[in-house]
Amino acid sequence: MHAFQQKMDSESPVHKQLLLLLKASCAMEEVLDAHPTEFKLPQLAADKFEAGAMAFLLCINAVSHHFHTSGMKLFDITIQFHYLCHAAMLSRF
């Protein structure tokens, strides 16, 4: 993320979305790193994980749409993103 921040165009909406995407990914990773053996996350951790996942998914969708409408097949939406959504919503159970 730090390398991207140093090279990004801070005026570019797509770069801003990519930065948010990276921050959301880091937030999810922090939660998982803090609870490596737990199948069910504590309430606050589950809330943070779900918020990070939803932010990530919204950003990846926007970035994907931008590139696909430009004719570039970058940031394809895959079934794994659907699974991430469900895993995040169920992480507290």
C-alpha cells in the first residue's frame, strides 16, 4: 500500500478508489491476523471485518467497472468476491 501511495495520482478518482480498496484489504488482514485460530470472530472484530469487506467489494466493483468500460479486462469480479461477502456477513456466527 505504501508503494502505491508514493506513486499514485492523488487527483485520480480511480487511484483514490484503489487506495481505499488497499486500506480495506489491510483492515481485513489485521482482523484475521489478530484472531488466527478463531472460527467465530468476537463482535467488534466481526464488525470491523465486515466493514472492511464491504468497503473492499464496493471499491473493487467501481474499479472493475471503470476498466471494463474502457475496454481493459482488469480487476475482474470473480465468485471469490461473492464468497468474501458471505464470509464477512457470517464471521460473527
